[in-house]
Amino acid sequence: MNSKHLATLLGLTSVIAFNTVLPVKAEPQVYLEVAGRESLELDPTTLAILENIGLRFTGSDNTAPPAPGFSIGAALLPPSSNPNVRGTTFTFLYDDNPLLYVPLGGTEEFSGSINFSVDTNKLSGLGTEFAIGNFSNAFDETFSFFLTDTLTTNLPVLDVTSSGIPTVDLNTQTWVLEGLELFFSQEFSDFLINAGATQSVAGLKFADARGNRSFVLVSTPEPGTTVALLVSSLGAIALKKKSKNS
């Protein structure tokens, strides 16, 4: 039976692809992300707009070597057993025959920052230096992914889009996802407007990105549990499609 891509959802790991009927041999398993990096290349047009409203990009605190063709590298934090220490908790369901990929829950926690100097004649209340970073990647009930800045604003500052599915290698327990794009959120735009910005940045592309992850096997769910997860995912897809069309 051929795998059917029933939906393409927004996000760092944001595509569900599965058969309408799973063969008996299908044994999807739950995996936990434990390491990796996010590589970014900032959009020069958007950087010029930011500078015009009072934020001049000055550099980044890289915590991982970026992939070739990218300038910024942010390391994925490993899982943490200490509730007071940030750690990745993101899990996904996957099988490669037939193809099935479902984000289950948790967050991807990154370290590193993107830094700006502030023109205080244009923006007030931010000081002379401003940074966003230590991003936390999560998704909502419609599988829309977003990055929260946990360093400064504690706001969802970037919406994450992807038109593809991660290329998963079960032998090396790694995956790669190309073609990611990061767009400024309405919340971040409102934050800047409140600080005195004269132009909205909502929807502007901030960066192209590529994800690299390592993962470990957590469990093999019972068939009934797998079906329930897929039904729940289809419900989220329908909700998202309805909201877009309304």
C-alpha cells in the first residue's frame, strides 16, 4: 500500500504522513529527541527593516557549528531530569514502512541568542542592547509550531513553517529537515510597536533554517493507541483547515 500524504502542517517537525489503513506489519514507535542543532541564515531585507525601526543586528551567540550555508547555530539542549533546568522533552511517533510521522508533544529547547543594538531615539524601554534567544519550540492543538523567546520577552516571537517531512535515518537515529522558514509573530510585532516601532514586522521572514536532530527509542505503543493518535491528529488537521477557510 502506498503512503499517502494527507496533510502538510506548519512547523520544525510538522508533517504527518500515513496510510488510511495500517498494515499488520506496521510498528510505529515513539522516539525522544536528545541532541541536535538548528542552523539559521537571517534575511537581509528584514534586517534592514529592523534597523530602520531601531534594531541593528550585531551578531549571535552560537552554541553549535551551523550547517554549511548557514551563519548561526543553536544547540538543542538534552533532556533534563531536573525540573529547574531547561531540557528537551519533544517526542514523535515514526515508522518508515509505511511512512508515518506524528509529533506527539513536549518542546525542543535551544541555547544561544541573536543580538541587536537599540536606537533609543526610536525604541524606548529596551535599553541599548536587546537580544532574543534560548528558544523553546512547541506546537499548538492545530500543529502550528512557534518559537518562544525565553531569554528576554517570554513571547512567541517566531512562527515556524515547513513544506516537508524530516528525513529520518533509524540506523543512525538522526533526522534532517531542510527548507524551514521563520517569520516574526504578531506578538513580537506588537511588542516592538509598544516600544515605539513605526512599522509592523508581523509576517516578515526573519530566517531560513535547517534542523538536525538525534533521538532515542522510548516505546512501542499498542495498535489501539496508535489509531487513537492518528484520529486525534486528523481532528487537529480538520480544525486548522476550517479556521484557515473561515
